[in-house]
Amino acid sequence: MHMRKIILIFLLIYQSSIGQIFLKEVEANKLKTNIINSSLNTKNIISDFIQYKHLSFLEKDIISRGKLVYIEPNYIKWDYNYPFNYECIFEKEKLTINNEGNINQIDISSNELFKELNKIIANTLKGDMFDKEKFNIEYYDNRTNYYIRFIVKDTSLIKYFSAFELSFDKNNYGVLEIKILEDENDYTKIVLYNKIINNDIN
Amino acid sequence: MILTKRLLIVFILSLSLGCGFKELHDLNTYNSPKNKIENPYFSNKKIDYNYTVKIEKNKKKINGIISIKKIDSIYHRIVFMSGFGYKLFDIEVSRNDFKWKSINAEIDKKYFKKLLMDNITNLIYGDNNINFSYKKNNKLFFKSKGERKEILYLLDTTNTLIEIYCENKGFKKRHISFNKIRNNIAENIKIQNFYPSMIINLEFFNN
């Protein structure tokens, strides 16, 4: 009995030291419901963002910055202003890229990578990303935020990315970070800040 | 009739592409002990060489980010990605070897890969086979002459590499200029390919 207590204390210390606690089914379902409810009330989001491109062979991540505009159900604009001006608009099945006035429109229904990226981000903002057929989903509490890892099951997607991870605000269940993991420990992490929800957008 | 058409095409091509670079006309032979050219711009293992890229081809413009890193004494790793962050290609390259780690299906074309390999080799490596040197208006040119290809390196008065001229059988192939040079970093690089016509502009940026 004494030994069991020691092991339990050791496990608790270990869990808190690694900074994240795996959520059991009941807690995970509660978190999932809260995220979905929060998203149902979200009509639009305007937010600044920093994008960290992590390439394992570089000393530092490559940083890009810009503004995100989301209007439900299917409009997402990534308006980059650093290191260069670049605008990406996902709307329904179309991706419009504005390269400093040079506009290209791409039908993303035929492009698996764009289609999936758009789906992940749109569904994340809509709270509709809990697809158990495509992903093994793990729920964590990392003390400051909730954190959900989606590990790709679908073999057609693995060539593009192995998993994605989302961080959520503990107070309002809004998304704070989107991390898309590629191969060999490379990833893209997008951190949202100065977020305004349900503002008047003309 | 067909022969006449072909001759006409060759004549027009010769006019538009031929005669090589006018900057290389009237060079005066110059005796120099230099038999190799160092390219210092991508040679420091501690530096992440991150550049924004603007490519203009047939009035189309493509923007992106390229990261070049010397990873050991032989290899460089080069990743080109869109502004959105997805990789268009990822290669490990040495002077004689290209290992393709990934390439987007839309650009996975033989001619494009060849063009890319030629551009990268000219851009990041120097040359150990200098066999001619010239002088013109106080500028020093060093030539590496192969069976078909000729590459001329232009050095400024401080012995710094500032331009590269590539010709193939006397036709203009490529011109590279290294500009705004600070601490062995060329903060602006312009690459002009003549056939196929394509202009690449690189701007260094530091997080």
C-alpha cells in the first residue's frame, strides 16, 4: 500500500513536470462540447497572427506575420505583411492568391493538400474538426491551455502532414494556436493574438 | 519550305539570344595566378540564409521564401516554400549531387529540375577550374571554360565576387548579380535566365 502511494505521487509529479495531463474520456467529451458550443456562437474572427516555420536544419524558425479574417461558414483570408505582402483567400472550393496585385485563382477541389489544409483550418474555426475516421484524437490539459492532437490515420494525407495540434483558451474555448506537423520534425505553427470575435465586418 | 522556316527560327533565336553578353566583348587577357573562385555568400554553417523570392516567368509572378543552409563541409540543404509555409521543394545538394527530399507534383518536371540544379550550382558554389583571366575597365574577369559551357566571374576591386555570366556555345544562358553585400551576405541577388526567360529576385531577411 505504501509502495502504491509512492508510485502514485511519483506519477503525479512526473505528469505535472512534463506540463500536460492526458484527459480521460469524460473530461475530453466535456472539452469537445465546450469547444463546439463556443464555435457555434462565432460568426466571424479578425486576428493578428505570427507564423513560425520550423525546419529542423535551421538555427531559428522563419517568422511571417499578418492578419486573419474568418467569416462563417467558408471564408478565410490570410493577409501576410511580413516578410512580404501576400494574400491567400480560401472561399468554398476556390483559393485566390494575391501576390502584390498579381492575382491567381486555384480550384482547390483538385488539390488534395490545399483542400485538406483549408478543411482543417475552417473546421478548427467552426469547431467541427473531431473526425474520428481520419484522425486519432488525444486531449490534454497543459495547465495554461487545452491542447488537442489529431494524428493522421488517412494514408492519402500522411504524405502532406503527420498530425496537427490545436491549443484552446481555457476561459472561452477559442483556438489560440494551430500547429501542422510535417515530416522529420518540421512544422508550421500559427499563433493567433489580438483576436476580435463577432465584430461588424462589411 | 520547312527547311526555310527552321533556318528563319534559328536566325531569329540567334539574333535574340546569340552573340553572348556584350559586357564580355573586348576583354583583355590578364596574367593572374588565381585558379579558383570562392563564393562566400552561402558558406557559413552558422547562418540561416533566408530570402524572399520573386520569380517572373511569362508575365506570371510567383512569390515565396527560400532557406539555404550549409549543413556540413559538402552539403547544403535548400527548401523553397510558399508564403503560406508549404514546401515546394526540399533538396540536399553538393557540387556534384542533388538529393530530392520532396518536390511538389506540379513542378516535378525534368526541365524544371534541370534548370533549378543549374541555377543553384551557379548561385552557391565557386569554381576550381579557372583557366583564363581578363581585365576590362579595371574589372577582373575569371573564366572557367568547358567543352560547351563558359562561366565568367566578375570580381570588384576588393576581390569580391559580384557577378557571374554563364554562356552555352556562345549563347547567353544566365546572369547572376550579388548586391548590397554586408558581412559576406548578399542582401539582394538577381538571377536572369535567358532561355527559358525567367527573372528571380532574392531579398535577404532576418527574423
